[in-house]
Amino acid sequence: MNPPAFARLRCKPQLAKGLIDAIPKEALEGKLLISICAGLTIGQMQSWVPTSCGVVRAMPNTPSRVRQPSSGPCSRAVQG
């Protein structure tokens, strides 16, 4: 069985760093961290994970009159 290629971060922003710190760093190496935590920047989350771990924020919206939910993903290239 292949290990997962990504990890999802779905929590209150004030809990995010503690949760990431509880994950062994080697478990995040080469993975993609997908966050829906409001108020956290990609830069903040990149500083908490290994440099080989990509970070993407996905900001889901609440379906309105059209009843068609969507999500807008955003990432930033790691400066090396």
C-alpha cells in the first residue's frame, strides 16, 4: 500500500501549529499539505513543515442561491 501523497489540515487556526508539530516531520516530507484554516498564510504554514512539503490553501465557500459550492485553491512556490 502506498503512503498518502497529501495531508489535510482542517481545524481552528489557533490549533494548527500544535497539530502540525505533533506530526513527525519525516511523515510530511515530499507531501502536499492542504489547509482550509482561515487566517493562516501559506508562509506561516511553510515555516512549520519541511521544505520538501508543499502547502496549498483551499478556501471553500458556502453555497448560496445557486447551490453550487466551489473552492479556490492557492499556493506559493517555495523559494530555494
